[in-house]
Amino acid sequence: MAEVKSYRDLIVWQKSMKLVTEIYTITKLFPSDELYGLTSQLRRCAISIPSNIAEGYGRNSTGDYKRFLQIAAGSVFELQTQMEIAFNLKYISKEIFDSIFNLAKEIELMLLALIRKIV
């Protein structure tokens, strides 16, 4: 296992950055009347995931780190819910939904494992 010298070395952070890019790409295709609704919400919670991982890592407190990882996990759950709404509204295809949802699920599991690992 490689030594973690920065939050950038965390695979969960790298995957969450990929998720942000994918969310921005798909929400460009949402109806313009969703710009301040679902589009904005999805983008904000996607951005929250790697941002909270990074911010928590930068704290000099295990408790703070764990708390920020929990916030990131909460944002993953929020994103999963919003993706289901986008799918139900037919803004995205089943293929796109599955792809994003699977990546989000992977990030969720990684975050929960990391949270459990922190003492």
C-alpha cells in the first residue's frame, strides 16, 4: 500500500473528483429551468464530497477528520437521491444513472470504511 502524503493520494478523493466532472457533464444536458434547482443541487453536493475529504484531511484533529468524512458521506447519499430524481424526471438515461450511481456507491463504501478505520 502506498504511503498517503496528501489527500490527493486518497483513492476516494480521486474517485470523487471524477464524480464531480461527470456530474457537471451530465447536468449540462438538464433543462434550463433546472439551472437553479436540481442542476445546482447536484453540482453543490458533488463538489462537497472531495472538498470535505480534503478539508478534513487538512485538520490536525482525528475527530475533525472523521466529522468531515461523515459530511462527505452525507453528500454522497444526497447525490444518490438527486440522481434518482433526475432519472425519474427522465433527465438522464438508465445507463447514465447506473454509471453515476455505481461510482457514488463505490465512494460511499470507501468513505464508510475510512470512517470506521479512523480511531
